[in-house]
Amino acid sequence: MLLAVEPALWNSLTQYLINGLTFGALIALIALGYTMVYGIVELINFAHGDLFMLGSFASLSLLALLGFGGLGFTATMTDASSFVIAGVLIGCAILSVLFCAGLNFAVEYTVYRPLRNAPKLAPLVSAIGVSFIFMNAGLFWGGPQDVNFPDLISNDNLLGKDAAIRITYKDVLIIAVTVPLMLALTIFVKVTRLGKAMRATAQNPTAASLMGIDTNFVISATFVIGGALAGAASLIYAVSMNTISYQMGFQNGLYAFTAAVLGGIGRIPGAVLGGLIIGLVRSFGSAFVGEMWVNALVFGILIIILIFRPTGLLGTPVREKV
Amino acid sequence: MPALLTVDKLRSGYGPIDVLHDISMTVDAGEIVAMIGANGAGKTTTLMTIAGIVKARAGTITFDGQNLSGAPAHKIVRLGMGQSPEGRKIFPRLTVLENLEMGAFTRTDKPGIADDLEKMFAMFPILRERKGQAGGLLSGGQQQMLAIARALMSRPKLLLLDEPSLGLAPQIVVQIFDVIRDLNKSGMSVLLVEQNARMALRIAHRAYVLETGRVTFTDQASVVLNDPRIRAAYLGE
Ligand SMILES: Nc1ncnc2c1ncn2[C@@H]1O[C@H](COP(=O)(O)OP(=O)(O)O)[C@@H](O)[C@H]1O
Ligand SMILES: [Mg+2]
């Protein structure tokens, strides 16, 4: 009996691992936007999750425009050729990335920049305000119910119909988008001129100005990059979950923000690590503890980690000697 | 010949409070000008206003023939002004080498930058030994050397130094002041803010004394150094 159970358990564990890692990678992509912005202007941009939500609605509207269903659409896209679907996906990706990047830029320029030298609470409260405005825009755009997002990608198991472990094209898509984006961002920040200017500005904005860095430009660029990542995340989320709602920004934004804090806010690798941990805790937690305890578990772990490492897992700031 | 830097009736401050009241001063090409004054007199505010970090509220700043009114800090750097700011403001998680590279942010001449890096390492050999280390891990003296070298990497015409000796061991202070003197001998103009008035006045050509945001005394450094009031107030005699 025992021997018969064990492979099944292993299969389940592997499955939870896959589910956790894919969801975690998605959360990590959103978390990068929180952490980069915090790193550079010490602002928790509460509107970031809602920006992600609006990105999904932008994609949905484009799909509706192209005749691929839209609000209330339920059928799968099995009749369209994969060539057409690839084209449509690329179109959605371009739109959602540009839309979120542009919107994030606009919010920084019109709301946060005038408050740059105000007490820290002013931009923070404004960010909460922008979050509500975005959420209301989403409510207006998509209505109060969950909205179906066209099922553009097959749910077939890549390992075969009867395999014990499921890996779908959707899982592959998530990893194929998130991992290269995170690698590209890491390299960008490490080696490019703008990336170095971003790191310098994050570490000491006054000194960065004294080096000839246009810190306002660098801050704008940070919001644009963070927004673009949220846009990419919004599309792969919608395509793989097939349900979007005006509230999805709040829930996922909270996970992403938690991921950023867990990994050490301001640190890019920290956001990735935090996202993966949250994905895994959620996946294993709902299997072994129960769905309704998942959030308590995620935040319980956050609190425990912060008690022992207040700066987060990778947030070991070099002590500055004065 | 007009001065390299001319500050005329400069007023600036923070929030509702004016810190500087009608400050006027000049730095000629090739000079070391010292600015001394008690803690809180407004020395750092003067340097930060000249550099464009703090906005001037009235008065004019002319640098190398250009009016700096309203110019943002990052543009002023390109005109040839470098600063080692108060507290050094090293980028703590960038390596020593990366800190120096940030100093050359405004430049694109790769061979020239490489040359200047070598010069910095020759001037401060410890920076070469530590070039792969995070800036935040250096000692106070090493950070000061890095801050000066980083400012020099932009090839400035005028070097602003804010309290380069603060908190350093005496032999390091001597080393730093030797470097400032050598830089000046090779043509660098320097505006030196110091609480260590004695050391500053010994290497400076001229000096300004700042009290609560006003210039109250200015003369040749040797005259200032021997003025009984200055000796009583700033040299502990
Ligand atoms: N960022 C700031 N905000 C508000 N007040 C400041 C700030 N920096 C300095 N001050 C005030 O301005 C005055 C001059 O300070 P500072 O220029 O730093 O003097 P110094 O460099 O001569 O010690 C002081 O009264 C100080 O409290
Ligand atoms: Mg000072």
C-alpha cells in the first residue's frame, strides 16, 4: 500500500511546485515594479497592482476590437489558427506594455513629481488615491463581475493526456516571459548607462545629481520600466487565468508588494525571490493547510521573516560609515 | 580677467526659512578659497546652492562666464563644477571602481576616462587596492579619498570640497590637504569649506568667514589667519 501511495505523493508535490513557481514568477514580475520605484523614490506605489489590472482590460478591449470576443465572451479560440493567435498575443503584449508604461509615467509626472519634496505621507496617500481611481476605472471598464478573458492558449497537458503531472502551454508561456524579462532587467541595471544611473540615484539622489545625472529622467524611466513589466504580467495573467476583474489588482498587488518586502524592498533579486516564495507558500499552503488559510499563511510567514530579518531576505544594506 | 566663480547677493534656504542672506564671493582661476564658519553658519547651503541642488531665491551665480540661474544640478556639472559633498555621499553598494565611473558620467571619451582612473589610483593607491569593494565598506578616510577622486573624474574646472577633514585621523587629514595643495599646484581651482580653519587657512590664498548666513570677513588667508578676532573665534585661542 505504502509503495503505491508514494509516487502519487511525489507527483502531487511536483505539481504544487510547478503551480507555485509559475504563479510566483508572475507575482515577481509585478513585485519588480514596487521594488524599483521604492528603491529610487522611497514610495510604496499602491496603485501598481491596479495598473496591472488595467493592463488586462486594455488587452481585453483590443481582443474585442479584433473580434475575439470580449466582455461576456466564453468560447475558446480553438477555431483560430495558431498563427493568428500568436499575432493577436503579440498585439496585446505591445498594447498592454505601452499602456501600463505610459500610464505609470503619466501618474509619476502629474501626481508624484510635484510631491517630490513634500513629507513622505503626501505621496503615499496620493498613491492610495490613484489606486482607488484606477480601481474605479476598472469597475467602469469591466463591470463589477468577474470577466472572462478569451482562452487563447491550449490547456492540453504537454506531458500527455494521461500523465500524472500537468504542464501546459500556459505554464511555459509564464516562464518564457518572466524569466527572460527578469534576466534582461538584471543585466540592464548592471551594465547600461541608464541602469547605473538608476542604481546611483537609488543609493544617493543628491550625489547622483552631483555626478551630472538627471535624476528626474531616471525616476521617469524607472516608472516606465516598472509599468512595462506590470503590462507584461497583466497579459500573461489574463491569458493563463482566463478570468479578470477590477479587484484583481488589489489581491495580486498585495502579494507582489509582500514579495518585494519579503525579499528586501529596493532589491531586484529580492523581489524575484519573494515572489517565488509567495507562489510556493500559496500553492503548498492551499494543498496542505487549506485554501482559506492561504493569506494568513503568506502574511504570517512575512511577519516571522521580518522579525528575524527586518530588511527582508536579501536586504542587507551595506552599513554606511559617516 | 573675470573670476571663475562669482556669487552676488545670493539668498537661499529651506522651506519658509532663509539660510543665506546676500552672500557675495568670488573664486579666481587657480585659487584655493577657504570658507570657514561655525556649525550651522550656512557653508554647506552655500555650496549646494552654487551646485544647483538647493535653489537660489535671489542673487546671481556666474560660473565660467555663464549665469547659473535656475540651472539644474546635473547641467552645472557639465559646465565643469565637481563637488565632494559633506558626509562624502559615496554610493554604498557600488564598488569603488563604479563610484569612480559615476564621477565620469558626463564624459564619453573612454581613453581619457581610463587615463584619469589611473591618475586617481596613483593619487590614492588604496583605492586601487579596494577597487572591487563596495564603497560603503571603506573607512572614513578612504571614503573621503574616493569622494574627491570621484569629483575629479568629471575633469572639473572648479572643485568644491565640503569638510574633507571631518572625522578623520590627523595623518589622513594631512594626506588629504597635501592632495588638495598638489591639485591646486597643477592648476585646479578649489573652494574649500572647513571647520578645521587652521589647516584650511594655511593652504588657501583667500578666505571668507561666514556667520549665520552672512559673509562677515574676507581677506588674504594669511591675514585672516593672523586676525585676533578670527583666532579667538575659530582657532581656539
Ligand atoms: N535640508 C535642510 N532643511 C532645513 N534646514 C536645513 C537643511 N540643511 C541645513 N539646514 C539649516 O540651515 C542652516 C545652515 O546649515 P548648513 O548650511 O548645513 O551649515 P554649515 O554647513 O555651515 O554647518 C542650519 O541652521 C541648518 O539647520
Ligand atoms: Mg556643513
